[in-house]
Amino acid sequence: MLAAERRAHLLGLLAREGKIIAKDVAARLGISEDSVRRDLRDLAAEGLCQRVYGGALPASPAVVDYAARQTVAPDGKQKVASVAAGLVRPGSALILDGGTTALAVARALPHDLDCTVITHSPTIAAALLDHPRAELFLLGGRVFKHSAVTCGAAAVEAAQNVSADLCLLGVTGVHPEAGLTTADADEAAMKRSLSARAADTYILASSEKIGTASRFRVLPWEKVTGLITDADRHHTVVEQLQALGVDVLAAG
């Protein structure tokens, strides 16, 4: 089998099964594990898979820059945002992550909602400036332009001094085995800090993120209250998550 044919086979396997185990593929094709790993390295370099120990998982399409992400699955993000906004109770404190889905949540909040919103995203804060009863707390730090949020030591320290009823957190990858992931280490650390300061944490994940993974783990499943997604409830990954005990809130 030629290299191009092997790569096409690997991509098809990822699409069908949601993961690749290098030793199993090598045995099936009658080639060395080194050949499979080399193919996976090439595919990962092109952003077509996420390498993990022993093989690979589908790569998340949500790792492009902030401007480009605004055009990815806008309908799904709106559906997720609508359900998420419904979780915010009058008089409560909300930690709202950055990113395009979180921005959709901010825009979905009732204009006259009496609440406190804590965020490390200048774009989220700006979106809520015309909400007269929403008190805003913007956590400062180094600005990570890729996601238009603050992160780093100063932002993590600021997060440690707040508390909230609810945290709505975005990720780029949602996978039963890999957990919840994102593409930047500092951003992952900031997300963990935010989640740790809330009584409940729900993950915002439009369907294109389901079954994919990025490089850095944010949280394991036991650390979150639930997942909000517009993915079909019969999606294989959704069913796997429910079997793990994850509370999945359907959006749409």
C-alpha cells in the first residue's frame, strides 16, 4: 500500500471509529508500527489528526483564530448559547469563558437580567455593556489574541479571588477518553482556574467539537456538571458520554 493510500485509510478509520490505535492498524495492514506512526506525524502536521499515546484522535476544527472561528457552526453555537443562557438565574454570579460560543451566550442573556458576570474576555465584557442590571468583573492578565482572552499568571491569580454559582466554559475538543481539551497550555490552565471557582461548570460544545481532541487537557469528565451540545443525541460519542454518567443537555 502506497503512503497516500495509507493516509487515506487512516483518515477514513478516524472518521468511522473516532480513534486510531497504531499497533492494531499496523497488524491489520501488515506494515510496521513505525510506518503508521510516521503517517500519523504527517497527518498531525497538516492538522488532520491529534496524536496521542499509542495512536491518534480526530483533530478539532475549532483551533483556528478567533475571527475564523466566528464562521464555524454559527447555528450550532446559537442553539448551545440559548440553552446555556437559560441556566443563568436572576441574582446569580456567572463565570463566562471567552470564545465565540461564550459570546453567543452573552448576547442570548436577557437584556434586563440582574446578575454578576465574571469574565477574562474583553469581547464578552463589551457585549454586556448595554445590559443595565448586569454587574461586570473583567479579570486582567496577558491577552491571548488567538481567543481574545486574558491568561497567564496574573489572570490565574485574579481568578482565585472570585466565586460564582455557575461557570460556562468553552473547549475545542470533547472526547470520552481524552476528556475536555484545548490547543494552548496557558488557556487550559486559565479554564481550570475559572471552573474551580464555580459551584457548577457546564461545557459549551457545538457539534463539530464532539469526538475531537486538542493537545492540552482542560478537565476530566468528573470535574464538570454537564455538557451542552447540539449534537444528535444518538451520536456515538454522546451515547458514550452518557454511559460515563455525563449529564448532556440537548440544544436543538
